[in-house]
Amino acid sequence: MEKEKLLINRVRAFYFMAGLLKLQGTDPRCSVCKSRKEVAEEIIDDFQRFKSEVKLEEIPEIFRSKFEAVEEILSALKLPEKPIPQRKEGGCHFPDKTCLVKECEDIFEDLIEEEED
């Protein structure tokens, strides 16, 4: 049961990040941002590693569609060839050097780390 719980939580965390990356891909600033591209590449690599370690039938049926959606979303992400460091260039206006995508990645990593402990 513990393994199932960990699989579910991991699928949910990847689903969250995939959705965020997809959504921010429509934002005029985030879509071309270097930080979004870097986070996306890390999430894609992490998901590929996760995918290689798990069998689809191990994931409870009600979460399989989310797992498959993550794969579809990540494979369809449009990443800039020449990303812009928005913060350094003055294009990002979030306060206190906050990056929405990086903040969410920190939450994602915390969720994944708890699972590995």
C-alpha cells in the first residue's frame, strides 16, 4: 500500500508541474523565459526517469490517465530555442525576485524528496 501511495503522489506532483509548464507556455513573458525552459527540461528528465522505473499497471487505474496526460503534455511543450533571462533583462515583474515556475519546482522537489526519504 505504501508503494501505491508514493506512486499516486508522484503522478500527482508531475501532473501539477506539467500543467503549470503548459499554462505558463502561453504567458508572454514566461513562455520565452530561461528559467521556465530550465525547469521544464529538469521535469522532463525526472519524468523520463520515473517512467523507466514504474510499470503502468502499478499505477492505480484512476491515476493512469493523469500519468498518460503528463507524458502528452511534456512531449508537446514548446520551449524557446533562445530563452531570455527575464529577471536579468527586466522583463519579469514578480516581486522579491520570485519566479512562479521555480517556486512551484521547489514545492515539487519537496514532495518528491519526502517520498525518497
